[in-house]
Amino acid sequence: MRDRVGNQAHYGNVMQHAIETRATVIVEDPIENPLCRDCVSRDICDNLCELWTPILLEGNAVGVIGCVCYDQEQKARFLAQRDMFEQFLPQFAGLLSSQRQVILQTDRSENVREMLEHMLGRVQIGLLILDSQDRVYDLNQAAQDLLNLDGMARTQCSIRPMGQAADKEYELRWDG
């Protein structure tokens, strides 16, 4: 199977059907199955049984994961445990999808963070970025210079308004 990785010709029609329908496809006999009728490898096919499950991301199929049997013993074991495979592969595809989503979200967060850092460094006035607990999450060099914060741990620093909400005065507090 190693030689077939990335070569959709051996599984193209079945995989494409799984992608288009966004549903698991099981082919118990590739020679007889209508999905395999137009396959370019049909005459030399050594797949005795196969199962393909789409990997979905936000409802769109971004890939497939499959299980292929090449001998009668594998096919018999697969068919005996068909229900387990029909449950496992979609769950595994969901796990792959959720990990991809985490990676994409991490990438997006990293890009936003890099962009903010770049912008903070270019601004000539002192800027503080606060987290949801009003702790200083980040600050630019101008703010560090203005507040004499060089070397201070910003995670120990919080800010709170002084006086009325309309006032633009804040108190910087060191928690540590």
C-alpha cells in the first residue's frame, strides 16, 4: 500500500463518492460495485473490500481515511467486525478534523499575535494590552520606557480605573 499513498487512481471513484456525499462508503466487492465500474484499475484491482470515510472540516470534506483488505482473511475479519469499523473510522476522522481545526485556529491566533506585536513596536505612544482580568498582557517599548517597567514581570501587573468611568486615569498595580 505504501506505493499507493497519494495515488488516487486505485481508489478514486470510491474516495470521490465519499467526499461528494460526505458519508462513509463500504465496498464489499469492488469488481461488482457500481462505483468501481469506471475505475481505471478495475481489471487489475487487488482490493477485496474497502471502507472510506470523509474527513470533514466545517461541513466540507477535506480528505478521506480508509481501510482496504487485500486477502480473503483480512476481508473475513473486516466483515466480522464491520460494525466496529463503521463506528471507529468516522470517530477517527472526527478526531483528525478537530485536530486540524485546533492547528488552524492556533495558526490564526499566532498570525494575529505576530501582527499585534509588529504594530505595537511601531507605535510611538505607550500602549498596554489587557487580558479579561485587567492584567497587562502585553505592552510596547514606549509604555515600558514611560512607566519604567524594564525587566518587570508584566503578568504581575494589573490596571484599574480611578474615579468615575468617564475619567481617563488608571492605577497600575503590582500584584507580586
